[in-house]
Amino acid sequence: MNITSKPKLRRGAAVAVVLLLAVGGAMLLLRPPTRALAPSAPASAMTVEVVTPDNRDWPRALQGSGPVTAWQEIIVSPETGGYRIAELMVDVGATVRRGQVLARLADEGLRVDLRKQEAVVAQSRSSLEQASANVRRAKVVGTTGSLSAQQIEEYRITEDSARATLQSSQADLDSVKLKLTQTRVLAADDGVVSSKTGVVGNVVSAGTELFRLVRQGRLEWRPEFDARELASVQAGQKAELTLLNGERVEGTVRMAAPTLSTTTGRATVYVSLNGGSTARAGMFASGLVRLGNAPALTLPQSAIVMRDGRAYVYLVDGSSKVSAQAVTTGRRQDDRVELRSKLPADAQVVASGGAFLSDGVQVTVKQPEAKR
């Protein structure tokens, strides 16, 4: 290549560059203007189902706890004292009937006293018969003037004295017979023996406890309630308690205590238990007293979120954002729970999964499936 051709090549390259720039500018001018990008929508945290509060008629009850005790207790003790226990006829757990012999005291000494007193009565009766005969004879002889009025009066006084002596000895005989009867210690009523403290061979005094009975085998549950709760309790209401072994026992409110404890401010409710259960006096049980039905605003239990010891629900607004609201819960039945806090009738509440949400997050509301 000769030297004169190089300037020509440089001019050609420059022209080509200028042409390219011109074409690129023209293409830029011909391109349509670009639109501004729209701001992106906030991302949905999760898809949720919503429910509205539902009004239902639910049974209302008071929860309580207390001991199971005997309806009434009977203390079995001898009415006479100073005698040895010869025999105890029943043991703990036995069912007894009114008038049944439960214990026997040694009565040998009393039987000796009985024979002795019977002899005294016979002697007193003979003395009275003799004195009465003397009075009759004196009255006959007195008509003839052989006896003075003073002698006749003495015969009459002797008769009255003999009669009084007979009555006194007869009373002593009755006393011995009564003591002899009292050596047989009887059940005052039907019941179940709950304890036995008598010991064969002991010399007991009158009133010493030998047995204790649960009268008629009837038991009571005695929960305690405060004054506000007590106002709802009435005789005849049904109750149910749960024993430690899981057994459920039915009962009926017999009465509520007329006064409250000055130390606790609570009162005892007496609930008569139905028979046939494994309940025993001395047990402690929890249960409820049914107060009848009352309306309840309810939600599924899955809609309640427990956080920091408080209950919350998540409400969905018109823009599908959620907000937490603290609520107070009450009765529970099946899989639903009562709301004691007020919510709008058309409130949209997250049905489940609220534990994964927080205030202000965006959600996608799942539409209910169309019914076929």
C-alpha cells in the first residue's frame, strides 16, 4: 500500500462512525416513550378464612370445688356407763338399720340388781296389802267404838306409807330394767358405719363414742361461692361433680348457706348427691352447678390466640389488613368459646392461624366455596 492511500482510509472510517451515530440517534427519536413503573402491591402474609361471631343459647353454670361429706352423722354411744364392752356387732363399712344392735355391754351385775329389786318390790307389795287389810278391819271395828279415831288414822297413814314405798321400789325396778335395756346399743337410724372407736373390754361411761354413722348413707358435695355467684344459686338446681378417678356424679342443690364466712367472704352450697357412685365422705371434688340457659356470642376456639396471658382475635378490615383485639372469654362448649367482649355483628375474624399474624399485615381472604 502506498503512502497516499492512508489519509483516504482515515476519512472513510470517520464518515462511517458519523453515519452510525446518526442512525442510532434517529432510532432513539423513533422509540416510543417508556411509562413510569407502578408501585408494587404489599405482599400477602398468608391466606386465611374468616368467620363472624355466632349467637347461641348455651347452658350457664358455676364452677366450684369443695369436699364430699356426710349429709348428717350419727354418733353411736351407750346411754349408761360404768360397764364393760362385751361385744361389737358391726364393723366399718357395714350398712345398718334403725334399731339394729351394734354393741353389747356386760350386764351380769345388772341382772343381779334386777332380781334383788324384784324381791324388794314383792316385799313392798306385801306390806301394802297388810296395811290395806288393817285399814279395812279398823273401819269395821271402828263402827262399834272399839278403836279410837286416832288409831284408825294411824292405820290409814301406814297404808299410804306402804303404797309410797311400793311405788318407789317399783321405780327402782324400772330403772334397773332400763339400764339393762341400755346395755344393748342400738342404731338411731339407717346408715353406713364410717368409723369404729369402741374396743371390746373397755369400761365405758355414758356418751362414749363407739361408732359413727353416715345417716341414711346420704352424701353431700359442699362447694363454696362468693356473694355475686351465690345470688344465682337456688334449691333444686342440678349439679355435677367430677371425682379424682374421673367419674361424674349427679346431684341436686339442697340449700345455700344463709350466711357468708367472715374470713373468706364465701358461702357453702349444699348439694345432695345421687346414690350408687363411688363417692366417699372426705373426698375433694370439682364440679359445676347448672343455672339454666343463656345466650352466648361464640367463635371457634381456633380463632382465639393466647399471647402474654391474654386472649386476642384478629379482625380483617376492608383492605384485607388484620388488627389484633383483646377479648374476654367465658363458657366453652365443644369446639366453641363464648366472647364476653363486644364485637361488631359483621366482624370478620380470622378463623385459625392467628398465632402467625401481627398487627397491620396484609392477608388474602379465602373465599367460601360455592355450594353445589
